[in-house]
Amino acid sequence: MFQKILIANRGEIALRVICACKELGIRTVAVYSEADRHSLHARFADEAVCIGPAKSSRSYLDIPAVISAAEITNADAVHPGYGFLSENADFAEVCETSSLTFIGPTPAVIRKMGSKQDARTAMAEAGVPILPGSQGILQDVEDALEVAEKIGYPVMIKASAGGGGRGMRMVRNADELPHLLAQAEAEASAAFTCGDLYMEKLVENPRHIEFQVLADNYGHVEILGERECSIQRRHQKLIEESPSVAVTRELRQRISESLRVALKAVGYTNAGTVEFLMDDQGNLHFIEVNARIQVEHPVTEMVTGVDLVKAQIRIAAGERLENILPWAPGAEMTLRGHAIECRINAEHPETLVPSPGRITGFNLPGGAGIRVDTAAHHDGIIPPYYDSLVAKLIAYGGDRAEAIARMKRALDMFVVEGIYTSIPLHQKILEHPDFVAGKIDTGFLLRTGILAEKK
Amino acid sequence: MTNQEIKELLKIFNESDVAEMEVQRGNNRLRLRRAEAVKEMVVPATGHAGAAAPHAAANPKASTEPAAAAPPSTDVLVKSPIVGTFYEASSPEAAPFVKVGDRVEPGQVLCIIESMKLMNEIEADVGGVITAQLTENGRPVEYGEALFSIRPR
């Protein structure tokens, strides 16, 4: 087992990893930018190293700075958290050559899953349903028009090296395709230095369903059920839950089996998430693999009883999955109860304008079935340089109704003063009859009028 | 400029190290200046403005004031620009690059910070006399850690 782990991240996820390390008796090293000098993750780690100024590119994304911090503290492993360097295959490689164990998949797997096209091909070969789309990269306008005819409009053009919604264009008919194709290529070249595009059928207002993966270094892959993350605004998740009311036991088993095959074939190790869209017929379509731990991992932890971050560390240290999971390998895994997570952001609840600043009043809710993952505190500062996540509020209950009731109660008692937060927005969503009935999809916020589209 | 915006600009100004700030939005202009004596601001010879400008200000102008006659010395601190291990000399057998009392010119190599097996030469930004060495040979240093103090000429 590792003696010392450096956490290459900040905020709540850095604290989350510190928690797992403390429980496993592993010493921790935090890295922090000048803007995070007084942050909780730097204060609760055993050691902390300032690695740069506030700007991410010169601190949390600065590979030499992070690796040097590991060197001078004699860390033996690095946990990258989510975002930042977590899916950077080059960083994973530098860790290896610097004799640091990277807690995540191998560089080759990160690279493969990071190429949307390669991931689609790998999934299709294993029988995982993928969205009808182009076979590989679009060659030119003629090719694109042909593919679009075959799969049927509307279609989505996407950047192969892309993410975050860039290099993406929705095309409703053949007339608009040529110029939208050119736009997408220009955007992709600028953002990712690779203008390669592919095409997928557009599913309108889908449900977003994702499956949690854990795999050890010996070829054993387990799927720990699904999460539904349909409440989103502009591809940013606001509320996640497990299980999904739209996923039957049969569907879960069928998809889990084909994912096990697919991920074993690509040599997947450690934690990951496979994302799908569900159309209005209840069919799942693969979109991408995130080769890291995700923000919303707590809801899976609540309904499976598995500490995913500790599992990541133990897998990286060479332990076998059968010694980490509480059920026999290959046995049907059951999800117990229901968990919901609200991402409390530092933003105005209606305009969603970011609201960084000093927290002048702070009260965390507690009580039965409530978990809060946060690095915020009274008198703490939410800096303007990073994401706006203040806290993750997770409610767990015997069923979805109890989880909702506990979440509403907890939101009422969550006090944050000095900055705006999305708490009132979450309260509105939880009250809405469609949410309570489970009638949700990625168009929920606009459809219900809870949020107006920005012009 | 609404009262809320003014309040927010005040908050940003108070939480920063900036001595003076002027913001123009449309026809409104707001200038803020600290009342108390200003600590000396280090303006490196390379001309790079170090203070992080408040993010929300539309056209911030941070100006530095001359050093007040304050108890802290007028020495300039040489801070590490990277994380790594501090070495006084180019090799274990070589003599240190500088010692206390030496005169140095801008651009003169003061020490080496080793990072990922690469030796980075750290140069003086200002000319003057080395008044102190603030870390030890072979010690790890973090970003921003003080290495030397120099009394500028």
C-alpha cells in the first residue's frame, strides 16, 4: 500500500481524496495555488506545497510543478481527482516515468477513451448500443451529406478530440449542413488543434444515464449500477440520482454485461463512467467514457455501500476487486435505497452569473440520510479562478420519495451568506411535479420554464 | 453603476493587495485608493506587472506608490518561480554562485532550482547587494518561497 499520496487537485474532491487516504492510514500531500493558500484541502493534508499563482495553467495544470511537488515530498502515488489533469494521458505517462503511481487507468487507455471515435468503435465491437452515426471521421461535405441521409435528420456533428460542447453543431436538414460542418471544423481546430469530425443521430431531449465502472489490474471489471443526470443546463449537471427510474433491472443487467465485455477488451483499469443517452423509447445509446472518478460519485456510494475513492487507491496499489467489493464477483449487484445529489454552485439562482466571494454565514444541514461534500466554510473564499462548486449535497432514503423529502428539508436548512448560490434553483426543481414523478430529461429546465434560455 | 456593483467592487478591492484601482463603466467612473501607508511593491526589472488584477473590473489600473518609510526593510525578495530543490552552486564541488555581501547585476545567476531532473538557473531581477540567503543548500522550495534578499542599488 502507498505511504504517501499527492492529490493533484483542489476544493471538495481534494478533501474527498484526503478523507479516503486518512481512513487507509496513508499520508497526504496537497498542492495549492496562491489563491488557495488558506483552503481546507491545504490545511487538512499532512503536507502542502504551493505550486504556482492563481491561474490554473500555471498551477493545477502545470505538470512540472505538480511532479516537482511529488518529488520534493517523496510521494509514491498521485490522485488526479476530476477535471484538471485527470484525463491527461501525458500527465499519467510523466507520473510513470517519475516512478509515481497514477491512480487511474493507464495512459494508453486514457488516450483511447479520450478519442470519441476510438471509444465508439470499441463499444460497438462489444455489442454496446451506440448512436447511429458515421463510421469514423467525416471525409468531406459529400460524405457528411451521405451519412446524414442514412441516419436521418436531425444529426449532431461532433469533434473527435472534443468536449465541453465545442466543435459541436446540430443540423436539422441538408441545406444547413455544409456551412455548419465548416464552422464545427474551424472551432475544433482552434480548440483542440484537430479538426476531425464525426456525426451522430441527434436524440432530442434525451435522459442522461451513466454507469459506474470499477476494474482491477487483473482483468476483472464490475459495473456498479447507473446514475441519472438529466437535470442539466448547457451540458452542466445540476442534480444526479441513483438508481434511475427509467432503467429496469433487465436493462441494467443487459447493459452491465456488454460493458463488462467492452471494458475488459480495452484493458480498462481503476474507476470510470460510461455515459449514455436514452431516447423516448427507452433505448440506451453510448456517447462517451470518462476515464476518471466523477463529481457525482457519492450517489453510487450511497446505494452500493462501496467507497469508490478508497477502491481507486486500493486497485492502484494492486488489490483484487473481489477483496474490495462486498459481493461475490459476477454475482448480481443490487442497489439499495435511493440517493440524490444537488450541486450547490456559487451563482445567482436565476441568472446563473457566477458569484465568487467571501462566505460570511454558513450552516450545513445534517441529520438522517444527509451527506455534504464541501471545502467551503465560514469566512472561506470562493475564488473566481476555478469552478463555482461550493458543495455537493447528497440525500439518501429508503426510496426516491424519502430521498426527495430529505433533500428538500436539507436544502431548507443549508445556509450560505455572502455569496449567491443555486440553492433556490434546486428547491424549485425538487418541488416540481414532473421531477417528483420522474418525468425528467435534459430539456427539463427549459421545458418547465424554471430557467429561461439566454438570448 | 448600481450600488450593488459598487459594493462588489469595494469587496474585491478590499480583499486584494492592490493600492489603487479605477473602473470605468459607461459614463460612470469609480476610483479607489488605500488610505494607509502602502507596503513597498516589488516591480521586477523585466517590467512584468505582478499584481493579479481584480477579475470583475472592466478597466482596472493598479498603480504602485513609492516605498513608505516603514519598519520592514527596503530589501527586495528573490522568490522561487518554480517548485523544486534549491542548490547554491552548479555542482557539489563548485563554489556557490553568490554569497551574502556580493554585488549582483540584473540577470546574474543566483542559484539553481532543480525540477524533474532539470537544472533551472534563477536570475536576479534587480541589481544590488545580497543581504541574506533565506534557504539552505539542498532544501525543497515551493512556488513563491523567498530565496535571497537583495538591497537594490
